[in-house]
Amino acid sequence: QAQVVESGGDLVQPGGSLRLACTVSGLSFEDLTMAWFRQAPGKERERISCLSRDNKSSYCMRGRFTISRDNANKTLYLQMNSLQPEDTAMYYCAADVSPLRVSAGTPAYWGQGTQVTVSS
């Protein structure tokens, strides 16, 4: 059974940093295009960044956060620096074998989310 699990969300002060992690099980991680999304209260979900199986993200708008993947450990990361209150949201990891579906915002597999709160 496929499972996507995020971790690393926390309360952080403005200007601080966090690194989110996403582990995948039940799927062939190296074949997946991975992505991070976020959704703030009262706002639509937005894609932050994505990374294809060959570490390309040219088809996916780059954000100001750094996405990376460790295929050996089946883990996706999102390094977030200089966090601001407007970055407060639930952050979701998503995966699909199709880069097009990820690009369209409709990947097949989603995690439950991890909460990031930026506040003094």
C-alpha cells in the first residue's frame, strides 16, 4: 500500500528556517516525480516546487525554497529559509509517476500534511 508521510513542521520565528521531509513507501521512489504543495487557511492550495526522477524541475515553477531528494532513503526534502508569516500553511508532499500530473497539480499520491507556523 502506497504511503506518503511528511514531517518537520513546527512553530518558527520570522527569519527562521525549517527542513521538511517526506518519506514514501509502497512505491518505486526513484520512478516518481515529487512535489511540495501548501495551503494556508482560506486560500487555495499552491504548488511550491517539484522534482522529477532525474532531478529536473524546469517544468515546475521554482520557488524560493530548496527541494531535494534522496533516492536511497526514499525521502524528499524542502529546505525553507528566511521564513515569513505568510509562509504559514499546511505543507503537503505529493507524488506521481507522471510529471504532467504533478505539473497540473493532480498527482495521485498525497501525504496528510505537516503544519508550518511562522510567528513571533
